[in-house]
Amino acid sequence: MVTKPYRERHYACIHPETYKYFLAREQVEPVWQRLAQVYGKPRITRGFGVREIQAKRLILRSTAGGNPITVIRKRACTTDDVAALHELIGFHDESQGE
């Protein structure tokens, strides 16, 4: 059984380090609230209902339901930025021995 949050690589994106993070249902809104505090208020696209935060180093995007969260790294994004995001959403990468 997979415990949440977990992530899957998203190969359809232009950036090779794009992942979809899947959250437990009860964590979706609290995580988005924390993301908004750190990265800025999400913009909701009318008609499509896409929730998106365009941060300096990351793009955070989901459907209106908020889950999963697609995380697209921008050029300026570092491993420290990704580690801070992981801490914020409660993700632990088992493959990295965390």
C-alpha cells in the first residue's frame, strides 16, 4: 500500500523534472493553504477551473479539486527549493533515503 503524499513523474511536460504529487484527501486544502502562504495566492482559470501558483522557481498547478499537484521546475529552481517544497507538503522521497 502506498502512503500519501507520493509522486509520479510526469513525462508529458517540457521539463524533465516535472512530478505530480498525490495527497490524502484531508490534506489537500491545508497543503494549498501552506503553498499560498509561501508562494502566493493561487489563480483560478475561469472555464477550466485550473488552480495555479506561478512562483519564482516553481509552477504549482492542479484541477479545481486541488489534487494531484503538478510541480514544474523553472530554470532557477535548485535542489534546495525542491527540498523546501517537500518539507512544506510533507513528502519524503524514499529513493533518496530521507
